[in-house]
Amino acid sequence: MNFELKPLTLVGVANEKCDVLVLLVQQDFKPGKDDLSLLVAQAVKAGDLGANSGQMVSLYRASQANAPRLLLVGVGDGKAKQVRTAVVSALGSVKASLGKKLVLAFASAAQEDAVRAAVLAVADATYSYTHAKSKPEPRTVQRCLLAASNASELSASFDRAVATVLGIELAKEWANRPANHATPTHLGLAAQALAKMPKVSCELLGPKEVAKLGMGSFMAVAQGSDEPLRFIVLRYSGAAKTKAPTVLVGKGITFDSGGISIKPAAEMDEMKFDMSGAASVLGVFRSLAHLQPAINVVGLIPACENLINGRAVKPGDVVTSMSGQTIEILNTDAEGRLVLCDALSYAERFKPAAVVDIATLTGACVVALGSVRSGLFASNDMLGNALMSAGERSADLAWRMPLDDDYAEGLKTNFADVANVAGRMGGAITAAKFLQRFASKYPWAHLDIAGTAWKSGAAKGATGRPVGLLVEYLMDQAGTK
């Protein structure tokens, strides 16, 4: 979908030819003398359009607009949350008749965060997954014009929102694909496609290269599958080579059966989403290529399947990680941390300013935080606070979780340096404590997105989170507001 931002008064909005016009009416709206303003004033006076966000009046071929369908939608105080709720509700009500061109207009001056929310809401409400369908139904809306009287002040926020949409939709695309259409090899090809964009490069490592590096933990997970592993190294070079990069590490388990510690059959299909961390890294690089900030970023994706064959790793096996630490694998379904730990060791070679890993890591995090906030663990308060702030501003929320050393007690074992699981209690935290052992040489944060990376039920599908949070954080690091 093509987005455009245009400075228009309500007279200009009314004259804009389109299939659907959605007018977002803030509670402080002061009507002018034009026909569209008078229509809004009448709806407010009649009590049909009040201050409540999402309250809506729908008109067909109203004389006040050059559009077959006109929606007047209340957005309360015009803040981001109210705007997002209102836009999703409005577009849902006319989803079958959206047409090719949509105009989304603010009746009063718009706020920067509201513009971002509007763009993201339009993209989310009109998204359509088509891959692997014999009769795909693609998104009907091809163009969305965003209009506001103060549009000239909003261009930076608008551009960042559009770039974030590009990243989110790439992340959705790959996370939504079935595992036989999104193997480690396929992910490698997707990364190579990104390398055709400005300032992005890609290196792919296969089984031989990974073995040479000594990534015994990563290889142990991959050995249960006939699909060859891939270790993907993406680089975005937007600053001088001397500037330390931020490293993003995305868990790339393209399907997770649980291995010998096999998962229950119910909803196991959703384990195609277990590479959502990897998908989010791909998405962030797509956004960076569009925005081109003055920053260096490295993306690391250890990609493999966690399946069962005669070579599959067994509970009780001990493997040697790239760091030299030995790991007793007590549960083969705790495989994400096993691929991530070697990637975290590999990250040391970049002498990074910070490392953030992103993973659908634990069901315990879903129990703790549900689907609203991602779990955030950070060894460095400055990094943790920056990520929290980026999440709040991007509406891609996280919640800071503890990293007390006492939580690591359960990872002790008589047979190796560390076990890959502790007890049931505090499972998201003990998983983070395991990863922290391999991230001691740089500021490190871990985002557990097990509850936020996808939705189940009738709306089953990837969310593209936390691309929004990460793009906001990286743009902050680049000094771009």
C-alpha cells in the first residue's frame, strides 16, 4: 500500500476523490463554515457523534464529500491509543467496500504520535495474507492519503510510521508462512534479498562454517532435522566503521516440535511462529533501509528446525557451546536458548554498543504478561530504560522483569557447567538468566515475545511485534526524533 501525507483543510478533504473518507473528529473540534464542518457540528449536536473514541456516523453518498462512503469517527482527545482504536473500528465496519483509495483525515490539527498510530492502524486493519493460497484475496486498498491541516509538521513521524509498516509487514509475512515455506534456507534467501537494498549486506553461514566456529549448542538443536541450519549475518552500515554497532539477535526456530520433549498436538501448528524473533530482525532491516539513519546495526539469526530423528539431541545430553561452557540439555523443548547462546557469543566479535535478543522463548512469559506486553530483561539500566521508553512511544509495549542472581540457582547441575532449564517457577526469568551467562561482555537485553508475536483463535496470525519498538529504539540511538 502507498501512503501519502498531505496538508488539507476540510474543504480540501471534502473535494478529494476517493472510495472511502474517514474523518477523525477530536473532542476539541471547532467547526468552520464549510459543508463538511457543518455536517460534523450537526452530528455532534444531535448526540450521534460525541467525545467517546470510536463513536461513528456512517453516510452513503453524502453531498458534503467526494466519496461514496463517509465515516465521521470520534477520537476523543486525539491521542495515539484513541486514534488507533477508532481507525481499526471504522475500517472494520466497511472492510468489504474499502475500494482502492482511502482518505484518512484529521478534522483538527493532528499530534505526531496520533499520525503514527493512524498509519499503523490502517496497515493492520487492511493487511491480507496471501502466500500459499490458490485463490488469494489481496489487500484492496492500494493508496491511503493521510490529511491534516498541520501536515508539514508531521512528516518525520509519518515517514517513520511508513517505514515501520514496511518492517512489520515483512515480519508478518515470514512469521505467517508455514514451516515448509519458511525453512532456514528460505530465511537465508529473504536476508539476501534485503542485501539488495541501500547500506545492507548479508553473509550466510552453513553447517560447515558453524561447526568450525564451535557452535555446539546451536548444532545440537539442528541435528534432529534433515533441513540444514543457517546462521544469518545482516549488516546495516549507516555510520562510520569506527562507530560500535547495535546487534539484534533473532531466534529462528522455523518449526518447534519440542524435540524428544515433544509438545502436545493441540495448536502445535502455531510453532511455525517460533521464528518470529528472526522475522522481526528481517523487518527491522527493511525499515532501516527505508529510513537510512546514521547508525550501524548487525542482525544475527540462528535458524534451524527442532525436530525428531535418530540423531536428535536427548534429555541428559551435554553439549559444548561456542563460549566453551558446557550445557546439560534437560529439556529439548527449551531449544531457543540453546541457539541464542551461541549467537550471543558470536556477537562479541563486533564489540557492540549493545545487544538485544528477540525470542518467542517461554510459555511462562505468556502466563506472566499475556499478550499485551513483551517481557524485557536487561543487564544495563540505561539500555533497559531506553527500550521501555521506545516501547511506550511506539505503542509496542514491554515490561521490565528482574534478573536477580538467586533465580539462576535452579540452573545448577552436577553434570555440566549449566542446565538449560530450572524448575517451573519463574520460567521466563530463569531462561533469561541462562542467556545472561553468554552476554557478560556488553550491555545486553532480552525481549521475550512469546505472548505478543502472534494471535490465536479466529484472528490467528503474526503481529509483527516488536519491530515498532526496535525501530523506535534504533532511531533514538541515531539521534533522530
